[in-house]
Amino acid sequence: MITLHFIAENDPATLGSATFKAKAGQSLMQGALAGGVDGIAADCGGSLTCATCHVMVREPWASQLPPPSAEERDMLAFTAVTARPNSRLSCQIQLTDALDGLTVDLPATQY
């Protein structure tokens, strides 16, 4: 199992905004939904058509991820909060054992 940390942008001091375990092989979005993370809307269910699973991936994990596809980069232009260099759509991040401890920041809103 992989430990994941989600930090709410409107409450950055609370490291425990959401910390839980998820299975390797699922997407970060699927893990977040299973863990009941507030702040991941995932309106399209992971079909890369809505940008409501926007997260900002912290280092050292951001540099370990494969680069976003052209489709993901296009969708990041539609996030409610302006995308940053470390912005990703959580539906496009596949969890692996190497991502144990992954920490992401949640935007103030997905809408």
C-alpha cells in the first residue's frame, strides 16, 4: 500500500488534510475518491475531459512522474485555479510503489 498526503490550499498548515493508503496500479484520482478526499471533484470520472481533479505535486515526486501528455496539458488550461508548473490532473497519475509518501496540494477550488 502507498501512503498519500493531500494538503488543502486553504489550510496549508494541516498536513493531515487527508492522509491515507491506496493501492498501486490505480490512479491518484481513484485513490483520492476511495479515501474520501474533499477537494477532488473528478466530475468526468477520469476520462480526461473536465480538469476537476487538479493537484499540484510536490517534490521529490513531481520530477519522478512521466511528463503530462498533450491532452493533459490542454486540459490543465481549463483548471479553476491557474495551473502551476507542478500542476497535474490526478486521473493521469498512476500510483506505483515508488510514489509512497506522495504529497500533493489541492487548489482552493475545482470550480
